[in-house]
Amino acid sequence: MTKFAFIFPGQGSQFIGMGKDLAEAFPAAKAVFEEVDDALGQDLSGLMWGGSEDDLKLTANTQPALMAVSVAAMRALESAHGIGADKAAFIAGHSLGEYSAMASAGAISVGDCAKVLRIRGNAMQDAVPAGEGAMAALLGASPEQAAALCANGASEGPCEIANDNAPGQIVISGAKPAVELAISGAKEAGVKKAVLLPVSAPFHCSLMQPAADAMAEALAGITIQAPAAPLVANVTATAGVDPESIRKQLVEQVTGQVRWTESVQFMAAEGVELTIEAGAGKVLSVMNRRTVRALEGLTMGTPEEISAIAERING
């Protein structure tokens, strides 16, 4: 059988209507959305399926919403075809996607996950006053080039690599003047393109320390069990199942770098030939092909895709 991993998208993959067809086709998927709504005391599914894009884009809504769609897709696959996270070699998620991975693999309850992600979204939004932080994408940059630009920008405040998404696709984060200074030297440094991102806060940098403190407190109050498959952590790009290590890594992840390129390389080196992106969109599948050309990537966000995945795995 093909060795595969389930992967889970992060912020930016959301769209109005996501997951609705799953809820209509699979009772197990519908139950996930109901569980999230109950945990939050909010009709989040109603917002996801018929609300405004601006409301869905609010970090405090986006994070539990994307988790709900990912877990719903996984529950649909498991209930209809008997394929759960335990059949995978690894699970991995991009930023908030780590929480989706954990909930899908039975490490955190869906209700606890929704509540913690609501706290995470609010804490990340509140950590830095609006307009004081920034993020920028460096296209065609190596990690070394990105680090040099960050060092240059650091005279104006914190400026750090936030996401190493794929070769030639690095995101930096920090104080707005520092990020602007960093990208002003991009062309001179041989970077193809540097663009400020339309984000509400400077995620995955040291300015997020207040959010990391809030997450340490929130995560201390919930039960974490060993996931059904090893979790490849964003901050280490290696896999593990120890609940206390995972709890620590989820806190570190708020201020730490999302080492996605290395995570994909790690899974491929361990023999993974196929990644299945559970939830909304196909952002990770596209990035992964840039990292490991031979890696097959499938998406799983609709009833049709779930049937196709089951056929592919069960052969």
C-alpha cells in the first residue's frame, strides 16, 4: 500500500460555503459542525455557509472554522470508508492546521479544539496593535537570503522568518518598519519579488509572545492524548506522539517558525509518497510539489474527493 500522510491547511484557505456539502452528505461530518457550534455557543456553521467573507476572515472565526471543515472531512472518510488517521504514516498541519491534525487523530476533543482556537485567534489578533506589525512574502528567496534581509530590518524592530513554505517561498514577520526596511533591500539581495501581505497581525514572530502566554494557559487546561499517527511539528520538522512534547510545541509554534519545507522533506525521506490535504482548498498540495517533485498530492474537501481518496487508498 502507498505510504501516505494527512495534512491540514492553515489560515488563508477559507471560503464561504466550505464544508456545507460534507455536512449534507455525511451525518458524521454534520455532527462535527454541530459540536463546534455548541462548544463556541455560536452558529459558526451558519456564518461559514451563508455569512459575509469579512466575518469569516476574522482570525477568531477563521481558525475554528477551518478546523471544523478538516475534521469533518476526516470523519466522513472514516465513517463511510473505514479510513482514519491511524492508517497514515504521519499527520501534519500548517500553523492552525496542527490543531486540525490533533483533533482528527483523537489527541484533542473537537469541542476543546474549537475553544482553544477561538482563544488563539483572539490572542494573536490582540498581541500587537493594528497597523504596528506586518508580514511579507519573499518569492525566489533562499532561507539564507531571507535571514540576511531580516537581520538588515532588525535595526527597526523584530523581523524574523515566519514561514518557510516551499523552496523560493518564504514569509517574514515583525514590526512594520522592520519588515518594510527588510523588503526594501530585496531586489538588491537577488530576491525575485517581495510583497507585503494583507494580514491583520504579524504571526509567527517574537511579537506574538503575549499570544504564546495565553496559549500556554489555555492548553494547560485541556486533555491532550497521544495522536493516532505521529505528528510532524511545525517547530521541529520531526515527528512524535508524546502529549507533553506536543503541548509545548503548540505554545512554541505561536512565536516560532513554521518549518513546512523541512516537514515535507522529512515525510518524503521517511517514505511518504502521497499527501492528502483534508479540508478547504489545495494550498499545501501545490506548495509540496515545489518541495518534493515526486510527491503526489490529493485534496479532500468534497464528497466526490472523499470517494476518490477511498478508492486510491483501498485500491
